[in-house]
Amino acid sequence: MSVATSIAPGLTTTEASFIEDARAHGQLFIDQPYDLYSGENHQAWAKLYKRIGPRWQRYANPRFLEGIAALRLDPQSVPRLTDVNRFLSPLTGFEAKAVSGYVPAFLFFDCLRNRQFPTTITIRRSNHLDYLPEPDIFHDIAGHVPLHTDPHFADTLVRFGECAHTAIEIAGGHVEQLTSILRAMARFFWFTVEFGLMRGARPGEVKVYGSGLLSSYGEIEHAVDSAEVQRYPAQLEWMINQSFEIDHYQPLLFVVDSFEHVYDLVGELERWMRQGKLDHVAPGEPTVAEADLQSFLDHGR
Ligand SMILES: [Fe+2]
């Protein structure tokens, strides 16, 4: 009897041998092997999508809802990235690009600069729909990509990518300076793209545009309605010095006025970088991972 060496079906988070093989072969950018999705994988997508729909209607920024409509995602099955891109690319030039796992920070930002969004293709287990530390295709496609249909938001991501190049230009091989700049960038990205809130049309109303909230059935409601959450107008000096932890609901969120506002804040972030204002941000989370720092050092040579 031969030992099974073929690739097991299913593209479940942390359990996909296809992904392990790709990583073992150093393949970061991959083709989405659509036929490998199991029935259970499609079921997980369908459950997640159905469950969160009413909460999107209630809490999401209107541009996100327009993005969802524009992408014409199938509520029943894991999306094919080629289908997503067919609707996305004509709008802003962005495309979702399948990756086999974590993309080191410089590469990630550089992809954004080229209007490519590194996209996880695995999906969480259908019996474990709530928090998981790893991103999955539901987070990336249903949480992030709908806003990539918005020209202002798309330009904002490109500008983030340009910031990464500016960081190399000014910090080059200076590890301490670069570490502080990367911490500031990670915090700013976290409090905007991942967990941002935006003023709504009615006085006092806030809507969600951060993908970490848009892909979380529990936290999207908590972020807007809970008295436990502190919500403050976005302030750059605060955001870049504020630590965060990823494994529980966020106790502090920042509210922007509009997507133009986020775009302007990224511009301000870049100016501050050039003025040295990011060189000594407050210590604490997130820790800058060696691989992220190294990706900047490698590209700076
Ligand atoms: Fe994300």
C-alpha cells in the first residue's frame, strides 16, 4: 500500500497541504487552486456571508455596500479571484492577487503601490466562524476588497505603498529609525484600513470602513454600539503612538470624516516621516517582526 502523497482536498486555514507545499517551495504568489476547495470550505463562506449581511446593511459605510454590489460575490461559494478582478479592475485598476501566506511588510506595501492586493485564499473552518488570528479569504475578499472599488480608497492604499518607499529612502539601513517608522506605519494602517470608523450622514452616527470590523460578525456591532469602546476623532500623533493588541475586541477606535480625510492623513504621515517625527514613536505593540524589517533592509540595498 502506498503512502498518500497527493495533495489533500480542502483549503482550510492552517490545514491546507497545498499551501504548505507552496511555501516549502518558496512560492509566495500563487494561482488560486479553485478545485481544491471542499464542500465544507464553500459552506463556511456561505455561513459567514449570510450571517453578516444584515450587519453590513446596518453598520457598514455606504461605499462598502456599493463595493459589495459591484463585485457580485456569490453568497454560496468561495469567490474565484479571477471573477472578483473582472469587476474590480475596470473600476480602480486594483486586483486581488493570491498568496500562500504572510507577505513581508515591504512587499505587501509595494504590492499596494502597484494596485495589487495580496489575498489569502484559505478559509476558516465552518464550525469556527468567529475570531481567528490568521487572515482568510473572507477577511480579505469580503472585508478588504469591496472598498478597493472606491477610487479615493484605492488611491489611499497606493499612497501607503509610496510611504514604504519613502521609509527606505530616508531610513535606509538605520535599523532603529526604520523599526520606529514601521511601528508607526503599522499602527496607522491598523487604526484606519483595518479598524477605521467614519462619520455617518446623521449627527453622531458612525459607520464602519475597517476590514477587521467588516469581516467580524461580533465586532462590527460592538465597534459601533458598545459603551465599552472609546471612539475619538482621528489624530495622527495619537494613532502612531498608540499600541494595540490583535486578539480581542478593540477598546479604542478612531473616526475619520471621509475617504479623502484618510488619504490626506497618509500624506501627513509621509511628511512627518520626512521630518523625523516617526523616528521615536512610543514603544510597545506591535513588535516589528524580523521578516518585516528585513524586507525593508533588503529592498533598501
Ligand atoms: Fe486585513
